[in-house]
Amino acid sequence: MDILIAEDDENSRLMLSAALEARGHVVTAAADGRVALELAMKQPPDLIVSDILMPELDGYGLCRAVRAHPQLASTPFAFYTATFTDRRDEELAYRLGADIFLVKPCEIGTLVAELEGLAARRSVRPPSGNADALYAERLRDKLDKKISELEAERTRLRDFAEAAADWFWETDDQRIIVHTSDGAWPLRGLTLDALFALRRPGPQLHEDMEALTREFRSFRDIVIDWRQQDGGVRIMALSGRPWRDAGGHVAGYRGSARDVSRQVRAEEELRALNHELDERVRSRTSSLKAAFEELESFSYSVSHDLRGPLRAIHGFASVLESELTRPEVSGLSPAAFDALARILRAALRMEHLVDDLLELSRVTRLPLQRQPVDLSSLAQDIADSLHAGDPRRQCEVRIQPGIRVAGDVGLLRIALDNLLRNAWKFSSPVPQAVIEVGSEGRGQQAVVYVRDNGVGFDMAHADKLFNPFIRLHREGEFEGTGIGLALVQRVIRRHNGRVWARAEPGKGATFCFTLGETDAERPSIAA
């Protein structure tokens, strides 16, 4: 069966077509009544199914035209509508000659069965009298209803526009503003080009303003300085898009003007504040840098100048000790000899402290020169030196091969030397001492660690670990000045890395460090 469907709603048209085609029917569809009538006259169908409210020619008009056409008058005609659904609409449909009147939505199986039953009966209802008068009456009623709806919609939109903070405007094809919302009356008679000329200085979304004045194209948030009659300035953001007339030709612009004075001025104040803060930070940074450099220079000078007197004290005390220990010299008591020995030890310790302070200052002042560094090779050199300095010591040093990083080779040697010497020193009480050097990860994400099975320390004091001159063990228990780990931290920080440690008393310690910024979590080796 050939079925013609007149339906302007695409979804309804496709759904009904698919249901009928699934039953083996041939379906032709049109989006309005006039096209449907032309198709029917070219190829008369076996059944016409029509909506009522359609553009060009509505369903009522299509039904009248079908019943008036000699070749189509006997074609079964069904209305399927969701808009015209009351009793008088149905009465008019039957007076015009419709054979069946169905209301949307209808269960699809029932709908198809009704349509197939109508086509099978082939009994056509002829038009009855007074159809034209009733048709005119129903059209008038619907038109009045539609006008009321449009008027209500217009009132609603006007209320929205008046309640909105934005102004609304419309131009003709010469870009002259001819219509505005009530609050925007100062814009009437002006051209968009004149408003664009008031464009606020500085970067904006639309840089190619010449093209915008030559062509009709959408624009958004062009910020202008709108000068008021009282001399004040309102900062407005213009947005618009072209609109077309019934013939499809561009007839002008429609758009809005939004007062953004508060927002723009707040942004300008924020930028000024940020600029002032930047200047303050730069000034403070410069002052801190100068103070730091001055402090470093003072520290270096003091440490350097102390070396001479300390060496003199140690040297003369050593000479005095040698003289007093000669067999022919006597007269000093054991207490005096003990005091002299204390002077020698204190002078020697002070010399070591000064040397370490100079090393700490040198690490801070040395320029950083990054290059590929083989940490495995550096660690092996330091381990060999430790074994050579104490050949009787039984300590196994395990070094992971192929640890390569990017950094300053001289500074990294200082850091690694201090870490290995610490591990060597604090593992000395252990009979089977083991020191491990390894890494996890690759590149700048690599975490290098130095682990020992020595005496360890209490993590409750770990926050003091890298402070100069701070020692976590009793005085005299282990030699050293407390500068080594501070040196390590300075070196690692200069590489934009971080250093940390994990330990437990009697179970050794693990020191880890990274070189370069990394967001990686602290790995398992730090536990």
C-alpha cells in the first residue's frame, strides 16, 4: 500500500514512516501540506495521513483540497494531531471529509491497525454542509488563541528585558541603532561603527575591528568607554549578531550592551595591586639576596681570619708540650699537663670547625655547572678512599652500577662524600657493617639513597638533622663537627632537589635525595 504522510515534526514523521514501512507499506513523506498535495497529485496514494498544524497549507486545507480534486476525492484521509484535539476540531475534520480522527500520542500498534483498517474499507466520507463556516470559525479561534499566546510571550520577554541588567538594541542594515529596550534610549540613532570607535585601550577578544566594520559578523564583549552627559564614563561590553529578514537577507544587528564598569575597574585595581606586589617582592628579594651575600661574605671572612690565630694557638701549644715532655724539664703538675692537652684538642677541633664552615660557605658561593655525572663511579672512588684510610675496618660497600644524573660534579662529590663518611662512621660499632648506594626511578625523577646498618637515630629529632652543629649522638661518642649533613642539604637544594632520611635506633639509617624538581611520592626506600 502506498501511504502519503504530511507531518512537519521530523521525529513524528520518521517514527510513523518506520512503523508503516516495517509492515511492508511504501511511504512518501512531506514536511508541509502544500508539498504533500503536490506529491498526491503527481502520484495518487492509497491513504493520506496528515497533521493539522503545518506551514504553507494546514491539514484542514489539505483535506479540503483532496476532497475537491477529482483524482484524489476517493482517497481515504486520516488526521493524526496533537494540537487541534477538542470536540469542535474533530467535528470540523469530519465535515471536511476526513475518514478518521486520531489524537497524539497513540500506541503505534493501534495507530497502524487503525490506518490499515481504514485503507482496507475504502469507504470515504464526503464533505458535509457548513464546513466552510465552521472552518473559518475554527481558524479565527485558533488565530485569536495564537495572538494571545504571542502577546503573552511578548510581555514575558519585555519583562525579562526590563528586569535584566543588560541593554538590548537592534540596528538596520546601515548599522544604525533603531530599536532599544527602554533603558538603552541613549543608544538610539547611533551607529555601531561610532560605538566601536570608543573601544577601550588594551587587548580584547576582537582585534580585527576593520573587518568587523566592513562585514556583518557576530561579535562578543567589545569593551567601550561610554561617556555620560555628566562627564562620567561607563564601561560597556557590546555583543551582537546579524539578523535576517523574511527573504533571508541580513537586515542588521541585534545585541546587548552590558555595564562592566565595576568588573573592569576591579580587574585594573587587581592588576595594579599585583604589579605593586611584584615590585615589592623583587625589592625584598633583592634586599634579601644582598643581605645573604653580605652574610656569606662575612661568614667566610670571619672563618678565614680565625684560621691563623687558631693554628698559632695549636702550634705554640704543641711546641710547649714537646718542650715540657723533655727529660731534663720538670715542674708542671699532671693537672697542668691535662690542661695543656685539652687546649691542644680544643684548638684542633676549632680548626676543623673553621674548615667545615669555610667548606659550607664555599658550597653556597660556587657557581652551579650541570653536566652528566656518574654517581656510581664517584661513590666507588670515595669508598676506596675510606678503605685506604682504615684498611683494618671490615665494611662491605655495595654500589649499584650505572647511577647517572645531571648535576655539578664537584658539589655532588661533596654531598656523596659526606653521606658515605657518615654511613662509614655510624656503622663502625657493627661487626658486619654494610653500606649500600643505589637509586630508584630514572632521570630527574630518580631517588638516590645511601643506606647503612649502623646505630641509626631516633626520628623524633629528625627535624634537627640538617642544622649546622647539631648532633643527635652524645659528645665524644662519634667524631665530627655536625656540618656534614648541612653541606649535603645545601648541595641538594642548589640542584632544586630535596633530601630526607629514615632511621631507627640500632637498625641503621637511609638518606635519600633527588636532583631537580619532582612531584613523585617518596618511594619505599625511604621507609
